[in-house]
Amino acid sequence: MKRFDIITLFPEAVEPYLQASILGRAQKEKIVKLTAHDLRKYSTDKHGKVDDKPYGGGPGMVMTVQPIDAAVRKIKKGKNTRVIMTAASGKRFTQKDAQRLTKYDQVIFICGRYEGIDHRVEKEIADESLSIGDFVLTGGELPAITMTDAIARLLPGVLGDSASLEEESHTKEGVLEYPQYTKPEIYKIKTGVFKKKDLTVPKVLLSGNHKEIDKWRKEQSEKRSK
């Protein structure tokens, strides 16, 4: 069973997603174990304090080393573990990273808050620092959940149909999946919200000619990927 552990100040914000839908089912089937850990429980401060003023001055508070070090030491189960710090300054997470991280038995995420985390955590405790884009969030919980989801769904048995992984966006770097359609064949518009009165499915998908369908899908994928 692969473990994902998310160290956070707000486990209540993380746990509902980990228990829902595909990830929830994967846990019930014991393919993965997903756990959110309350960082304050690892603080030696009697009030559970986990942050302090930055040396050199400046606005806000910085998360301290001690509780994070204690949490990682307690949670880490073996050598085949990857410790990841979520940070806007980190390397951008890609599908290739998701595939790379499936080889570890355990992935631990350290979620930042406030003005950030004492840099010694990144240098000495975390194995790498990752970001999900060139923007700043109020905390690292959403990036940790996003990366957990992206990695976990690649594991055998997590998705109901493993064939779903073969032709989706980013399976090959820079390649996006073709458009998908389902019933009804014609969707009639009752209001003026859309540009057309009737929304239809491309005729080639209704033809039954799989050679032409494959050709169309390849062409659409190439258009999207440019």
C-alpha cells in the first residue's frame, strides 16, 4: 500500500477530498493510505505555536523548523520515501513528476502557510520543493492535494479502467487529449446563452468508421497541443 502524508495546520481542509470519490475508494480497497497530520501536535511549545517573526525583520510570520522536523521524523516509514515542500518558489510540478513519484512507497508533503517556511526545512529536511504554477495561494494544502491526486491516479487499480491513462492529456509531454462527446447527439438550446441553437456531435464520431475516428482524434489532439 502506497502512503501519502500531508503535514498541515488545517487537516480539516484536506481530509474531505482525500475521503471522496476515486481516492476514497482506493483507500477502502487498500491501494493507498492518505493521511492529513496536524502540525501543531508536533510542536514543543505549550501553546502549540508553529511560527515566529523572521530574522532581519519584515511582515508576517515564518513557520519554524522544530515541529516540521518532529512531524517528518515521526511520519516517515522507510528509506523509499520522498519529502516534498509545497512552495511558490519550487520547481513546477508536471505529469512527468507525477509518474516519477509513483516509484516511492511513501510521499510526504509539507504545506506552507503565512510568509513561508524557515529555509532550513527546504535545505535539510525536504528532498525537493514543488509548485503547481506561477501564482501564490494562502497555503500549500491545495497543491499537496493536487499532487497527491495526480500521483495516486497513476497507480494500478486506482482508476476503474486503466485504459483511461493511455490517451489522456500530458501522458506524452506537451500533448493534449482530443475532445470527448456523449449523448444526446443533438442538444437543443432553449435560451440565448449559447451562440448556436443546436449543439451537435461531430458526424465522424457517429460514423462507426474507426479508422476515420482515430484520424479525427489525432488531428484534434494536434490542434489542441499547438
